[in-house]
Amino acid sequence: MAIIEISCVEVWREISNYLDEEISPDLRDRMEAHFSACAHCTAVLDGTRNAVALLGDGRLFQMPEGFSKRLYKKIQGLP
Amino acid sequence: MSIPRPLLQSNEAQLIKRICDGEPEAFYELVRPYERMIYAIAISILKNPADAEEVAQEAVLKAFSNLVSFRGDAKFSTWLAQITYNEAKMKLRKARPHLYESIDAQQQNEDGDYSPRDFADWRPIPSELLEVSEIRETLLNAINLLSSTYREVLVLRDVQLLSIKETTTILGISEAAVKTRLHRARLLLRDSLAPGFDGFWSKGQTYRKVRPW
């Protein structure tokens, strides 16, 4: 069965849901067909995926030095 | 004073019961796995480490005094995240009411399509580069440039890796709103990280003028 083409604008609209697998299999197939032919959308997809991966890396948000210890002390002061 | 190691075996329900039965020492065990989450939520709203730490502590104390009212409808972590979020918002409102209003005004404009600003096909930024404080700073700055509506969703979903459902509970918004804001946030972040015309993250003289590495 032929995959119905979708436009770049429609692809951009769904890129985040695509990464989260929050789209129907049908739409996913159409988007994948689009990515295989469109370098611009693939670049947007790869860049977005890269940004998301960096955010999820535990090294990004570092707690201030001594944070745990101070929190522990606060809790120890509880009645 | 040594910090106790979390007892991974004991589940949260048991810990909560022990605390409610008069063993407050168990409370640190309960919140310890979520320290980073609490801090990340607070700083994503307040942007300032000292304020974020203060709010994180207040949220934890508040969770303690309200623990008896925790019904277990949501996960403990979601409940704790919600308290932290509300405390941080309250602090922001008190400290900078004018700023809070202007952020609220921005929130109106989240409909409509977002077009990527450029289509640079950059080389992936390897996660090892997060060891470099300059790279971390650049990323954190890019996150801080987002309006708070987008930043909050991005931090819960992509930094803390919470589910869409947990995010809706914490922020008190619909699933559709979570998805729309997350989408916008991710594309905006990608745009602000886009390396410009030469497409290199780690090499290239021209590029160095734009990026610090």
C-alpha cells in the first residue's frame, strides 16, 4: 500500500510526539518515509533527539556542593 | 555525621508508615532518591541555586508535615514534585511579581505551528562533553532562555524523565498541553543549540567565534 506523503510542516508538528512514540503507526510510517527523502527534516529530528538525550543525562543539573548534607541536617531538626 | 545509605529494599509505603508511626529519622531515606529531582524542579523555576536550595528544603519540610495526608493516589515522588513546584511558584510570585505576570502573558502564545529557525545538520554533541563545565553552562543557558511554561515541562519530561501523566499531575495541565509545550520547548532548544553555518561542535575556526568550544 502506498504511503501518503506528508509535508515538512506536518512533520515538524509531530517531531516531539515521534520521539516519544506518541503517534499512530500509520503516521510514524509516513514520517519515516518523509525523513528518508528530506534532509532538512532529518536534521531537525536528529538535532532535537540529540538535545533531548543531553537533557536526560544526569550530569547536566548538578546539585550545589553540600546540598544533601544540609537537607539531611534540616530533616534532623524536625520534631 | 554520616549520611545513611538509602535502604533500597524497604519500599516507600513501609517507610511512610514508619514515619507516621513516630520514626521521623526514616524521612530522609524516603526523600533522598528524589533530591536531584526536587532541586531540578526548583531551579528550573527560580533559576538561582540559592533560592532553589531554599525552596527544596521548604518543600521537603512541608512534605513531612503533610505526610499523614498523603493518600497514595499518586506516587510519592509525584506528590513531592507537586509540592516543590507549588513552593517554587509561590516564591517566584512573592519575589518577582512583575516578572511572574510577564511570564504568564507569554503563555498565551503557544498555539500555531513552530518552524525551525534553521536546518543545520550538526554533528551530535556527545554526552561526554557534559563533563566540560562550559558545555553544561551553554546548555543550561539555553534552557533558561525558554519561557517558564516551556522550561517546566522540559525539565519534568526530559531532564527528570517523568511520564506525561506524572507531568500533567504536577503542573495541573492537560495531556495535550504537556505535549504541545514539550514539543515547542524541544524545538526551541534545538534552535538555540544549532551550531550555525559550519556545522561543527568541536572543531572549526569560524565556529569558535559563535560557540565557546
